[in-house]
Amino acid sequence: MDLDLALVRAFVATAGTLHFGRAAEELNTSQQALSKRIARLEELLGVRLFERQGGIRLSEAGERFLPAAREALAAGERAVAAVTGTGPVVRIDTWGHLYAPMRTVAEAVQVLGAVRWEPGPGRDWPSVAQALLRGDTDLGFGRVHPLPDGRDAGLTQRLVRLEPVDVVLSPSHPLAGADALRPSDLRDSILWCPAELNRLDFLRRFADEFRITRRHDGPNLGLDHLVQHLRTDPEGFTVFPADAPLPDHTGLRSIPLVEPTPLYAWSLAWRESSRHPLLDTLLRGFTEAGRTRRWLEYKPQRDWLPDTDHPKLAVR
């Protein structure tokens, strides 16, 4: 059987949205034309790829076909690129936006040169994990942590940067005059969180580890909103990756944390069963950037990492 990639593309788009209208819009075609392509593919394969009762969902055959269908499309893109000389686009979703994840990606991009990037914003790690599993993006970049109920099964990660974090507080805070602070010095202060704490795995583990019981969280309304609260609360603080830029107008103090120094772990994540053709090249680029910028320095007697980040140290 000759597999028509136009039919396969219609199937993959529909499987990704589970909605004929949205899939048709994504492919810039009509819903009727999309339905005909799906029906033609099902006829050729001799199986039903979707169940169509009360909406649509993948059939068992559709679930089996989807990974191979995505690989077939990727192979087609590589074949076209080999002839035209244009490389495939790398779709990368980032999260943890207040901490400016694209700083690190941009430095790796400089090493990689002519790779074509298509960055996109992810809400958080669980949502990016789902996008990776659906095939809606090629790579994720941010802080990866274990997800409940095996929702990250099938995904692989690589630690690429360990970034020290500083404490950020108002000049009116009693500790604002220090040159450095221990995390334990903050036990009587209020940890201001940039979003709901159940979505901030690092901050939650940091607060638990150093027994910071006074915590204030809420919806993520952006960096300016967080800064305003810190500026007006003489007991408040937050922690921020050391190289992440704060607006010049904040008037806040940023003080290094020591004994131990907490480290924020940045990782790449991807779906192992659908590796991007440039993945090995990308990993080499991040490795080279990390080596020259000393991104992966870790000393157990000096630094602190959440327990869930320790296994990442074995694969670097």
C-alpha cells in the first residue's frame, strides 16, 4: 500500500485536536474535505481510526497508528529538507516565564547556529508534557518534576543548567542590608509566590525544606504584580534565579543565598518515541553552552537541590 501523506496529515491533525473543525482550520481546509481524507485513509487501512459517538476519540487502531503516523510525517519533512536544503523547524515550548527561560535557550541557539526555532509559551510543565505526548511540540524547556498518575510516561529529560537562586526583598525588610543570607534566615518572613503554590514545585519544596511556613500565593498576574507586593511588604520575599532579569525600576534588593545555595534545575524534555531529527545536535549545543558557561556545577556540601532533582545529575 502507498501511504498518502496528505491523508496521514489529516489524521494526525484530527488526533491532536479531537475536533474536526479545529483540525480543518489548522490545515487550512474545509471540514468536509478533512472528513473525506479521514474516511479515505480508514478505507485504505481497513480499520476505524476514530470513534464518533458523543464527540470523537481515537479507536484502539487509531492509538496504535498515531505514533507511526507522526514518524511518517517527520520522515517526509526530512526528505523534503534533504532536497531543498531547508532544515526542519524545532518547536520548543518553555514555561516558568517570570524566570525568563529563553535566556538559556538563546545562549544555546548561538552555539547551534542555523537551526530554525519556533518557540512557544507553555502554561506549566503538566501542560507542556501533554503537548509533547500529543506531538504538538518537539521540545520542552523549564523545570521538570515528576507528575502524578504517570502522566509523564514516555517522556525523556536532560538536565542542562543548574542556576543559583537569590532572595529578592524590599529595602525595608529587616534583612535587606545583608551581603548574603542563609535560607534558614528567612523562616520568619513571608514567601510571596508568583502563582498558586501547588503549581510551583521548586518553591513548595524550598519552603518545606527550610521550614518557611508563612506563604502567600495566588493567580499569576505577572512580574510587575509580584514586584508591587514585595515593594510594599517589609516581611515579604521571593526567590529568583540569579541571572534572571528584574526590571530596573523595582527598587528591590537581590541577595545571594548561601549555606546552602539553592539551585534551580533547567531541563530539556522530549518524547522518546518521536525524537526530532535534530535532537542529538540540539543536545550537543546545550552541552557546549553549559560547558563554557559552567552551567552544571554542583557541590553537595555547598548547594541544595530538591530530592526529585538528584536523579537528573546522573544523566548530563
